[in-house]
Amino acid sequence: MARTLYLPDRSTEYVFGDPEEVLQKIIYERLGRDCEELFTEIISEPKGMDGEDYERIADGYRGMAVDAMNGLHEALMQPRLNRKRLEAIYDNLNKNL
């Protein structure tokens, strides 16, 4: 579906296809090459977190979950439950949720 842009000089532009390409063309035609290059730089810069950041965060949470599982296994294998150890595991889980 086309998108209509109403520009301040009372002209109209229609956006068909890739919006970035169309905007880049409009910027080049109306504002010149320098503005178009700046627009290209801005849209090519990575925003937010990339895949490696998500992977690093997920690895941290997985490590915490494995530690909690191992701690629970240890606590349950003891002849008597250590309430303080279980509370520490619970607090660690609660802090990270």
C-alpha cells in the first residue's frame, strides 16, 4: 500500500516499495547529496542491541539458572534441608526475574 507524504511546499510524494530507498531519493532530489549521505549514514548505523548482546545476556541467565538447579540438587541431596541455602537460591532467582 502506498503512503502519501505531504511536503511543506504543498507538493505530494508517494512512497511505493522500500520506504528507505524512496526517502533517500526524495532527500537527494530536494536537499542535495550531502543530506542524502547523512541520511544513509544514520540508517546504516546499528541501533539498540545486536545479536551478540542478546546472546551474552541469554548466556548469563542460563548460567544463573544452571547454578540455581545445581544448588537445589545439592540442597536436596543432603540428609537435612539447609533453609539458609534454599533462601539464598530463592533470593538469587527472585533478584534476576
